[in-house]
Amino acid sequence: MSALQPNTPLQCGKYRIKKILGQGTFGITYLASMQVIGDGCDMEIDVAVKEFFMQECNTRNPQNTSVTGSQSELFKKYQDKFMTEAKNLEKMSKYGDIVKIYDVFEENNTAYFSMEYVEGLNLDDYIKQCGRLPESEAIECIKSIATALKHLHDNKMLHLDLKPKNIMRRNDGKLYLIDFGLSKQFDDKGEPESSTSIGLGTPGYAPIEQANFKGVFAPTLDIYALGATFYKMLTGVTAPESSEIFNTGFSP
């Protein structure tokens, strides 16, 4: 058993796990209910809860919900990145096109954050479902994503992993930018606030210069990924890797 089971409480019952939404190398995302109390209101709402859980080094204690293997330096290094993701997202929560963070906490020998639950598909799955998007719809989508990116860049932050899988499409068509695991915050001088290296991004969406990042605030890294996302919407296929495009261009 690696994931929390349905009906597991967190934060003394404030959250209660319903089911797994997704699981990756560094975390598990759950659908959960959150108890909302205040101003004469007592209700439950659905939220997404992301748990830091490294598949390579963590296991779940069979006697309880605590995570084992949390003492290694590797775990602590990536947990710090996880918490940075939560804090970066939290700062952007005031914008309606970036998924909202409700809470960041530690429990079960690991870390969690709760966020707005967007009921729908990620944009990649939606494109697969449609084959490709009509030009008019793709243009409206790219305008919405560009607006979310502008909010980030105005706050001296780079996403660094923009792609259709990191964009949620609500059932009514509204888009939300998600997954800030590779995001990087910069100060007013354009210098990175931490010395950790940036990720290489995703092939097909990351520009060549992302692999040779020089530590300077460069919105063009995200703009390239925005263009590649537009390409995927219009064609239904992922663009070639940037090095291939640089060397040989697009194939006919």
C-alpha cells in the first residue's frame, strides 16, 4: 500500500480522502472533502490534496498512514522543492486562471498542500479526445493561457514546464494553469531567489536554452512552451524537440 486509503482523515478531520486522482514519481494527488466552518456556515467542498511521496524511496507504514524513508537527504531535498511549489502557487492564488491553494501542512512524516479541485480533463486529454482543436477554440485557449503566464511573469516567476498536461480544462471550458513543480522565483533584479538548478522541462515544449539556463529571468522560456502548446492544439501532435527543430526544421 503506497497511497492513503479512502476515508483517511488529515489535519484532525479537516480533510477526508475520497480517491486517488493521479500518482507520479514525486507525489500522489487525491480527491478529498474539506470541512468549511465559519460565518454560520458548516459545509463540505471537494478539493485536491497533493502528498509528497517519492516512489523510489518511500513506503507507507502498514500499521498507520505515516510515510517511511523520509530521513534521507534526497527526500529532504525534493521535499523542499515540493514546499517551494506550494508557496509559489499560494502567491498566485489571487488570479482566477491559476489553481487556488487553500492550505500547506506537514503530517505523516511528509508534506501536503490542498488546492482547488477542477472537475474536467487536462488539456492534453481533451486534445486527444477531439483529435485536434478548431482554430477559433485554440486561439481562445492560448489567450487564456497567455494571461495566466503574464500573471506569473509580472510577479517575476517562471513556470518552466508549461504543456497541455499542466493545464486543466474545467467542464465549462475554463482553463487553469497547474503543476508548479519546476517553477522558479526571481527577485526584482531578475536574480533567482534560490541556487537550485531549473528542470530541463518536457521534450517538445522546452527550448534549447532551458538546458543551458544562466540564472537570469527569461520569460522566453515559457513563451516557447506556449507556442508548442498552441502547435499541439492545432495539429493534435507534440512538436519535435527543440534541438531537432534547430538542426533540421519542421518536417513536411
